[in-house]
Amino acid sequence: MRGLSTRTFLVHGLLAGLLAGLAAFVVAYAVGEPHVDRAIALETGAADEAAGAPAPDGHDHTHEHAAADGHSHGEDAAVSRTTQSTWGLATGTLAIGVVLGGLTGLLSAAGLGRLGSLRPAASTALVALLGAVSFSLVPFLKYPATPPAVGSGETVDSRTALYFGFVAVSLVAVVAAVAAARRAMHRWGAVPAVVAGLATYVAAVTVAALAFPKVDELGTFPAGVLWDFRVASLLTLLATWVVIGAALTVLVDRTWRRQAAVEAQRAFAASL
């Protein structure tokens, strides 16, 4: 359909991503930031305890200790904690939302007509669901988010590489699952296709989850604070993807229905 070009999907995706970024900011600020503050307070307390009594020269080495650990969250940091939790957080969520929305829009355009006989809205919703599961939810289950006070600064690069490596495997697995589902659809029908695709993805990510090393640098960090932080992080992810999926689906469906109505009017006029 001419009204559903790749450009249309991209523009709709960018708009949906912008809305998703705003929603993610609201959730992260309201639910997540209090737990980040608690984690930073715990880290600062641990640094004070490790620093012990004031040095003989009378100088306070607490900030030096925090800097040596690679953490600096106070007002003396290059970017203040207030800025980090407001404008910095908003910038991050908006940027991520727009990128994810744009990519979801492009993938929805690529998937149109290739996911069985689904209408554009249903096809778009399915693409958004697959993106949420493969890009965010499953990697989160393997390598859940941790507060800034958790983990050694020396292992940040390796932990980041492991996370994005697992994301890459998950994305490849979902592509393989879609391919398996398409083959099964031609041979056996819709239900076997869903089962084949699901089985392919679950098998692939299960093997990857067992093969990828476990990261455990929690130490004595309070379990309750960690749990609250991870729940807040998951809620932020869900808010992002729910808004992307819902907004993009509504926009695509509205455009499709409008174009279908125009084409129906043209066909009726041509038949007179």
C-alpha cells in the first residue's frame, strides 16, 4: 500500500519512540531514582567506613577514595547528581526511545507481508513484541541491571561486553525463530509455526545462557535494595516497549485504514 511506505513506518516509529522515551523518564524518575539514591548512599557510607578516621594531615580523603573506585555521584562531580537524575536521565531515555522506536518502525516495514497473513497493525505489534523480548527482557533475565554501587570499576568493560554479546545472540536467535516459523507455516499451518518459532528461540537462548559466564559481584550489597532497583529497571524497560508497541501499532493502523478508505473510494469511482 502506498500509504505504508518504509518512510511512513520510520516516521511513526520515531514518534512512538519519543513518546516511549517520555514514559520511560517518568517511570525511571518516579520509581527508579529513589533506589539509585539509596544505592549511592550505601556506597558513600561504605567509602566513609573504609576511609576510617581523618588522616593525620587533617585532610578528608573520602572523595579521593570514591574517585579511586571509579564512582563519583555527589555534587562535586563533573555532572551533579541533580542533573544526572533529571536532564541527564531525560536525555538518555529520550535518545534510547527514539532509536528503539525508529528501528522498530523499520523492522515493521520489513516484516509487512512476511509474517503470514497478518494485517499491518497486527504485524507491527508482533515485531514490537519480538523486539521487547529479544532485545530487553531475555538479556535482562541473564544479566539484570545493578545499582551504581555494585561491581568493580575494573570489570565494567568485560561486563558490558558480555551483556551486549548476549543481546546479539538473542537477536540472532529471534531471526532464526521467525525463519523457522515461516517454514513451518508453509508446511503445517499457524499453530505449528508458532510452536516451531518459540521452540527455536527458547532452545537457542537457553544454550547461550548456559554458555555465557555468570557475573556475581554483589558482595554484601543489601538484597532488598537490589531487588527494588531491578524491579524499577524492569518497569522502565516495560514502559518503553509498551508505549513503542502501542503507539506504533495505533499510528500504522490509522494510516492503513485511511489509505484503504481512499483506495476503496477510488475503486468505487472507477466502477461508475
